Amino acid sequence: MAKKITVYTTNTCAYCVMVKKYLTNKGHRYEEVNLDTNPERQQEALELSGALTVPVTVVTKEDDSRAVVVGWNLPQLAPALA
């Protein structure tokens, strides 16, 4: 089970909306980091994902292991949340 979920988003990202809706529908709480309103955190998202795109979903598990999912990628996101 996920201990903490962070989703890096922007205001114009349709896939970000899909990830947030999926998490909400599955009953997961998450922290949203909007990179449009928090541009100082863009480097953080880049270092975590290696990608210049959003959404970046970071799932930290109870054992502090971490899964990073870039984009709307249900085949990676679903198991990361399990």
C-alpha cells in the first residue's frame, strides 16, 4: 500500500487530470505539486523522472521504496499503487 503519493502537474495537462481522477476514484489521497504555480520544483520533478513532461506520479511505499510513473501510464501506475 502506498504511504505517500505526489503528482507533479501543470494547468494545461489533460493527462494530469486523468491521473488525479484515477487516484481519487480508487480512494487514494495524494499531494499535487502544480509546476505552473511552483516553478521552483520543476528541477525536482525532472530529477525524479528524467523527463520534461507531466504528470509525474511518485508513489512511496511503506518500506520507503519509490515508484515513479511518467505520463498517463495505467500499466505502470496500477501496480505501483498496489
